[in-house]
Amino acid sequence: MVHSVMITAEQKAAFDADGAVVLRGVLDDRWIARGRDGIERCLQATSESNDPDAYFKQLRVWEQDDDLAALCRETALPMIASALLGSDKVNLLYDQVFVKEAGEHAPTPWHNDQPYWPVSGTQILTVWLAFDHVTAENGALEFVRGSHRDRARYRTFHTDADGGVSQLYDAEDADDYEPLPDFDAMRSDLDLISWEMESGDAIAFHAFTVHHAPGNSRLDRRRRAYAVRMTGDDVRYQDADVWNRFIKNPDLKTGDALDSAQYPVLLGGVP
């Protein structure tokens, strides 16, 4: 049985205006336990891989993990995406595990997501699920309110395990990206929003919303999170060399609907 979560008119208005909204109690205790189990299996698999890019491959994990696949398909997440995006159909673009271990001080730099992804359209969001108590001290997400309305395509980058930033893929050769502003230097001029969260809470945010997260300065608490990226009716595949190569789909071409084994329909349409 799906844990009931109703999106209110106020939450929909906040998502539309601000580009991010907190949703309390999205997962019950049973789903929290299953999600934590899936996250631990993902971390174990990547730690044993001896792959220098292992951290950045902690995505599309639903394809190998039954608990995380069920979390994407059988919880309220597709209905949340449908309500917030105003879309009858919802596809799963991909999922991703994010863990900041205790004392892991490397921040997640400012960015917005859509420039990394091989899609066009506006009905794209992430539901970011907390699996620990999240505060500013251990890596709470922070958003620039309303930044999704600019539809800015900021230049993409790669971060290493120590928080260093470098260009990735062919982005440095692309001329259709905007320079990434120094948002930290602009903090006093920005309208920033952030939330303390409990396990089972979520933040839904638009793919164009600018965000970041500080490192985890707590020595006694991890910050486990699981992000599910979902799309609506107006989204189409867009093939290019500059996007995240780990989520490209060789079975699709530019202009195709996403419906495929890699980007399954979660709600509406033909599963």
C-alpha cells in the first residue's frame, strides 16, 4: 500500500514560485528502512569497485537494487512529481545516492542540474529524500529562491572527492553555456532557502533551480540522501556530447519521448 502524501495548493504554489519546496513525512518507517538498506548496498558496491569515478557512478542504482526500484515505483514519488509538474505522465530519468560521511568537509558546489542531462523541456524535478536528520552542520541543501525561472544553462563541472572543481566531458568547448557565477560571493544579495529535515522528509526542486550543500562538519552524524529525478509530458531526449555520459540513452535520438527501459514510465502512459 502506498504511503499517502497529498500535495496541497500551497506546496504547489511554493514549488512554482520558489523552485523548491519541503515535503514532510513522504516516507514511513518501512520505506526509510528499505531505502537505507539500498543506500548501504550501493556504497558497499562502489567501495569495492576500485573505480576512481565510483562516487559519480552512484546513480541508476534502481536498475540493480530491488528496494530502491520499489521506492521509485511504489511510493508516492510519481504522484508527487505529477502534482508538482502538472503532468499526467511521469518518467524516471535516473536516481542517485548522495552520502556525506561524518567529518567529510568537502562542499557540493553551486550548480543547477538540467545542463548536465540529455533532455529538453521544463517539466523536470528531483525529489531529494533524507535518510538522516539533516541540518546546516551536516550538509543541508540551500537554494536560490526563484532561480529556476531564469532557465539558465550554467557551465557544467566535475568535482573530485576533495571538493575540487574541474571541467568535465566536452563542456569546456560548448558555447551555449553561461559562466557559473560566484554565488558564495553573492550570498548577501541572494534570497536563499533551506530546511532542516528528518528521515523520511523530502525536498522537491526544479531542474533549473540553483543549489549547493556545505560539507558535513559533524563528527557524529552522516547525511544519507537519495535523489529521484523525474520528468513530465513535455520532456524529450536531446543527444549531445556535453552532458553526463552515465545517463545517456543509446536507444533514443534527439526529439524522442523518454519512454524506454532506461527511462521507464512511472505514472500514466504505457509502463
